[in-house]
Amino acid sequence: MIRISVARRIVQIICFVLLVYGGYIFKDWKESAETSQQKIFPTLKAPEGSVSTTQFEKGSILWPSGATPVIENYPPSLVCRFNPKGGMFKACIMHFLSENLTWQTSFKYLLPYITLFIALCFLLGRVWCGWVCPIGTVGDFLTYLRRKMNIPVRRFPERFRLNLSITGYSLMVIALAISTVIGMPNYARFQCYWFLPYCQICPARLICPMFGLIKPNWKDFSTGITTCFTILAWIVLGLFVAAFYFGRRVWCHMCVVGLINSWFNKGSGIELHKKAIKCIKCGYCADACPMGLTAMYQLNRDAIYNQAGCIMCMRCVEVCPRKGCLNVSFFGKKIGNMQRRTLDAKKVSEPVRRNVA
Amino acid sequence: MCIPMKKLLLIVVVFAYVFIGRAEQIDINFEYPDIEGDFYLAGTVFFPPSSVMSVNNILILDTSTKKEIASKITVQERWPDDSIMSVEIIFPASSQKKTTYTIHYGSDIKRRKTFSEPAVLPTISFFPAGAGRPVENVDISVGQINVRVDKSTNIRYWWYIVPMAILLFLTVYRSVRTIRTQKL
Amino acid sequence: MQKKFLSQYEEMLLKNLKCSSSDSDNIPDHVLVEYMKKSNLSSMEGFYQEILDFERNGIDNSEKPVGFFCNIVPEEIMLACSLRPVRLCCEDYGCGSKGEEIVPGDICPVIKSICGKFYSNTYDNLEVVVIPGTCDPKAKLAEILSPVKQVYFLDIGRNSEYLGNVDVWEKKYTQFFQFLKETFHCNAGRRQLLSACKLTNARTEIFRSIYQLRAEQPDSINVFDYYIMMYAGFFMKVEKWNALAGKVYRQAKQIHKFVDKPRVLLAGTPVIFPNFKIIDVMEESGLKMAADLQCISFGRFYNPVLIDEETEAGILRALTLKDIAGSMCPCMLNLEKLVNLMIDTVNQYKLDGIIYYNLRLCQVFELQTALIRQILKEKGIPFLSIKTDLGKEDTGQLKTRMEAFREMIESRKV
């Protein structure tokens, strides 16, 4: 059986290629899918005359280039609208929410999309973060570079990680509030600067187009607000690179899409089980966790250890030196043997069975 | 490390606060007509309450050159606090230049150029950016109150609420179960 | 770099402290030959030959041998510096009585033996001795040996909780690595550490296979051969040990011997050659040692180094986790996981009981006996605690107790 971290790298690279270059690869299919999906999913359009369709041209910081066809769906990982030609899918859930709050789209049109999103989250939880998210893949590549350069990882205290998620939630609330306010008729004039406020500072807006062979809008100094957003975006990008370069997945504590995914993590189909009697408290699982979670190490009881912060990379399961201590199951069905092949204990041979009986 | 993040958040909030108070532009949308030469652009612009007190606080700018265009502004309606609710703006434009125009307003703005209609020219109407008008909805603006009439008959999307509710229930149920095993 | 302890009084101490040295210092060949005859595997000869060579010629100094005690001292770091780690833990009755000239008689027998060996110049070829601060006698040993040898004292916290101490351990290991690099002028780094870890992981793999095989069929490799292999692992080169142990495993796998005797788990103080009294008695009284939880075998070889961060600091951290956090040493606060491990091993391999072996005067092993007995009594697992020392006087008494234990197990089975 293939090692789980190798499998994860392969899945990550495949998903990265699909989500960032898929538009180039499946160009025709994308266009045909766009027309056929309208039977199930309603088309979400900006209201006529709205700033968000007319205002943003190629030079603008918020040029979403709506003309290129995409499959108008919103998987629970950070696929980006600002990578229009390469992107297969439309955008992330944060983009979806802020856009439609501004357009004041009727809730019934959002229902199919939200249902699909919840279904995907329910099936896999934050596997989307650990295995699919293209931004996470880029970050893991930065981590790989750091390891090659022999720079030790920075470990952050639990308090800091808590503060990061609080920051993420505040950003989410502020962004959605702004999106709602500028959707009101009397404040429509603000749309030209405050449309998609979270996207404007999100590092994915700069990174996804960069990999998707499109020149991202690095700067827009035409007015005060755009200048501020440009500078903020640069700061956040710097923080993103620093977080992934010096830490491991520190950023993912703050990522808004990840936070939304984390609501479904505890109830998701993928479950992590621990058998306490097998644990020898070596601490490999706590040390290997890219999110720095320690609950699985600390608690001494048989339980399902799905936590909000867990990105389901299964690294803990892989590094556990005791066979059968940590297990992964999908809706109660145990998924194979995920530990290192070389350290597996072999099956009990015939004479012993007799002895036992 | 905790302090810089808090500061960053503070900066974001401060920026947001400052710039909500300062935004004072409306873009003008129109299509250039087939006629050659000059024409008038005319349209009605609404303003939020207590943002503009006088017609002299409104001006038209050429977006590319940032120069003021002479305009004729007449007040149509006022808010209860005597600030301007809507005005009718007329100003000259040219098919040769093909520029775009922006309306600036606010207490800091002072209009310098006025004009009265001297010649008979074709008039093209414009509409200010941001006035939402969805396809399937009709927005009837009666001043402060907005009434939206939904003309669409498509209600099948509401059926999605059933699988969504089931999924949400399952998620909550399984979450509670997970938490219970951890807290046992 | 760590300074020498007692450097002011070194000459004074060396003048008066000395053990009588004689030709019969080493373990006589006939003891080894006796066990060799019991072996049913031809491939075991390599190990016996290695031990004979070691006992006759002492440590070969061609490869900068470094002495160490306990699993807490990371072998991989020494291997990375291209040194030859030699584990010095010793339970020799002869050396023990010699050591009493230096240290009092009623202390840890391992310390007595070690003192005897060092003060009779048996370990002259060693460059450095690394002594960990695990238990109290070991900590004092650093000062006792300081006049004779260059000593490196590896101090660690006693709380084996990952969260509290892992940073401290990582720092200590880094200092140790630095010390070795400076002392031996070698330029070791990430790559050398990685290849050393690969070596020990290969050893872990072979050991796990052997452990598994013995747990299922205790007679495939008999218990003396097993402990001889563990003892040979003290001073043999890792590659050589791996090759020989692999050969033994492949030969033993062919043997299918059905054993109808009670199989037990042996836990507690390590059984180090030539002190095979306890396993001798066990064999004689019809108990089969199927698995063990001792620090020279299970504790040393069972856990692999699983490197998450392939940086120098990351590897050192993984080593601390393997050696300290995952350790079963009773010096640490880890009784819970030791009991867990006992119960789990018994359940997994369907063993019949646990024998807990205390070497007299080792306090830490003795202190936890009562707690373990209580828990295992509740769990319904037969448990026998045995307290003895290096002498052979109490063999008969031990045998009676073991036989009673065997009868108890057999009556339970019926």
C-alpha cells in the first residue's frame, strides 16, 4: 500500500492542476457543461446596470472577467474566480456569499448551490483543506522548500492559533456585513470600491492567477480605497508566505473558507478514531500535526477525534508507531491500514491460532 | 505574535471606518449615440439623506482628465431634513472625445462651472451606476421605500431545502455524537 | 562544551581509587558455550562469535567507540558523527563485587558492575562516556567516572509528557550533537542524521519481525538466543547486527513448533548477559517467555524514528520523541502507558500472564510494583513479581514460585 503522505501529495498535485489549469485542459467540456448545468442549477447573475457587471474592466483591481465560461459551482476549497481562464469552477464559498449578498439574489436561487456545498462538506469535512485546496498545496510547497533549506519549523502556542481563528471569523463577519450594506439601494454607489471585500485582500486572488498564467492585478493606486486594499492585500500575502514558510499550516487557522468547512468537521463522514490502550504517548502525532493540535495526544480515552482545526491530512495516523492505535473510518467503515508498510506487524500465523483456541 | 494580528485587525477596521465616510463618487453610465458632434446628457441622480445640502456641492468630472464639466443642476426632491434627495443633471458631451463621466458630491466639493442651455442639441439620458435592476424583478422606487415584485414563477428550487435540512440534521447529530465521545 | 566534573581533585582520586584487575575479568567462555549448545539455530553462531571476540579482546578502538547507558542517549547522533556507540549496561556478578571497593555494597548492582569495569581499566579504549540523568545512581555515576574517563552528562526532565518537555529535550540533544561534533571534529548534519535513522529503522523492522515471531511461537528463537542477540546489539555495528539478525529471522521462520506451555510476558529490569538467572529458572519451571517489555530489547528497538520535519532540528526532535517520550523507563512518569502496554500486549498475543522482574536495589522498578499488581488484579491478568539480585543463592526459591505460578495459570485455563 502506498504511503499516505505520498498519496496526499499526488492528490494535491492532481487537484492543483485540475483547479488551476483545468480550464485550459477541458476547455470544450467546460463550455458544454456550462450550458447543461443550468437545468439543475439556476444562473446567478448580477442585476442589470449593477456596478459589479459594468464597473470592473481589465485594469481594475476587481476584474473578475465574467465573460470566460466556468462551471458555476462552488466546491469547498479555495478555487478562485480571479483565475478565469484556467479555473474549472466558479469560486469559493466566500466569493459566492459576498457576491450574492451584494446582488440581493433571492434565497431560492442560492439553495441548490448551498445544498451541494453542504453535501460535499458533510462527506469529507476538511479533507478539502488538506488534500484539495490549491492554496494549501502552494503553502505545502513553501514548507517543502523550508525543509530543504534546513530551517527549523516555528511552533505557535495554542493561544495564538485561537487568536488566528478569531481574526478569521471577524474578517468573515466584516466582509459579509460590507457586502450586505453595499447591496442596499441607497449605498449602491459604494459597490465600485467595496465589492467582494474579502476577495480583495485574499492571497488566493493574487496566487491563483499567477499560477493560472494570467497577470494578476498587483496594484491599483487610482483612489484612496483601492490603494488601501492593494496595500492590505500585499500585507496579507506577506503574512501568508511567512506563515507557510516558517510554520506549517498556520494560515489555515485563519482561512475563512476553512473556518466554514470546519463547522462540518465534527459531523463529517471521515472520522479519526483512537484506541487509548494502544497509545504509548510517544507524541509523534502531536509533533507531526501541521495544525499543531494536541487533543488526540492528550486525551486518554477511546473516542472520535474530529476537531474543528483538523485538516484531515492523516499524518498522525501515518506516523503512529503502534499498529491499530489510530484509525480512519468513513461512515463507520474502517479505511484500510494507513500506517507505514514496513512497520506493520504481520498476521498471526496458524500455530498460534490453535494455541489460542 | 498575538499583538500584531490584533493591530492588523484594528487597522482593517479603521480603514473601513474612514473610507465608508469618504466615498463620494457616482459613475455615469450611458451609451454613445450614433450621431456625430455634441449632445446633452441628462439624468436623475439620487443621493443618500444628509449627504448633499446644496446644488453647488455636486459637480461632473471627466474621468480621464479629472476636469470639471459645466453642468445645470436642478433640485427635484428634498429629504425631510432639507438635504437633497434627487436632482436632474444636464451637461454637454461630445461623440469625438468618447470619455466617461463621474459625479462627485459632498460637503468638500464646490461647483464652479454652470451653464444654461444655449443651443438645441439631442439629449441622451444617463443613469447612475449602482442602481440595481434585476431581470426578474421590478424595482419601484418610491423614495425611501423600495418595493420589489418577484415576477418569476419558478419555485422548484425551494425543494432543495429538503436535502439541505437532512444534511444539516445529520451533521449536527454526528457532531453531537463526536463531542459526546470526547467528553465521556 | 561540558566541563570535566571534579577536575580539581582528579589526581587525588585516581591515586587511591582502583580496583584489583585480574585475568578473569571477562566472562569465561564456558558460560557462553553452555547457551550456544541450547540454541537450535545455526545462524546464531555469528552472534556468539561476536560476543566471544568482544569478551576476549575488549572494545576495538579503530572506530572511535563511545560508551553510553540507557535508551535516552540517542545512538543515531553518535552514528551520524561516524562514531561507534557501545552500550555499557552491565550485570556481571564478578565486576559487581569488584565495584564494591569504590561504591557501597547496598546500591544498584548495575552501578557496581560498571564501576568495577571502569576502575579496572576494562574500557580504556572508549573516547567518551555519555551518561544520562535518568535515575539518581546514573546521575551520580557521572561524577564517579569523571576521573577515569571523559564524561558527558545528558540531563533531561523526568516528565515524559510531550507537551511539557519536548523543547527542553530537543535543546539537550542539540547540545549533545554539538559536543560530539566539536570533540571529534566531524562535520555531521542533516544527511548523516538521516542515514543513521535509516539504519536504526531497518533494525527496528527486523526486531519487530522477530518480536512478532517470538510472541506467536516462543520456541522458534529460544529465549537465550533472543537475549544474546540483544546483548550483541550493545556493541555490534548496526549494519552487521541487521544482517545477522535478518539471517536468524529467516531461519527461525521456517520452524513451526507448537508449544503447549504457558506463554508469559516478561517486564521489569533488563536481562543482560551473563545474568540469565531469571530466564534460566523460567525455562526450567516450564514457562515460555513469549514477549518482553524491557529497555534493552523492546524499549530500544521497537519504536522507529519517524521524521516529520526533515531538518536537523526536526530529526533531533523525532529522536527525542522516540527515545524519551516513548520510553518505558520507570524513571519517567509513565506508569499509565506501561500498564496499557502490558495489558495490550497480553491481549494482542493472547499471553497467559505477566512476570515482573525486579533487580534488587533498583528503587524505581520496585516502587511501581504495587500499583501495577493492583491494576492487573482488577483486569484479571495473572501477575508475578520477582525480586532478586545478581547472586545465584535464591535459584531454588525462585523456581518454586515460578512453578506455583505456572500451576495457577494452568488451573485457570482449565
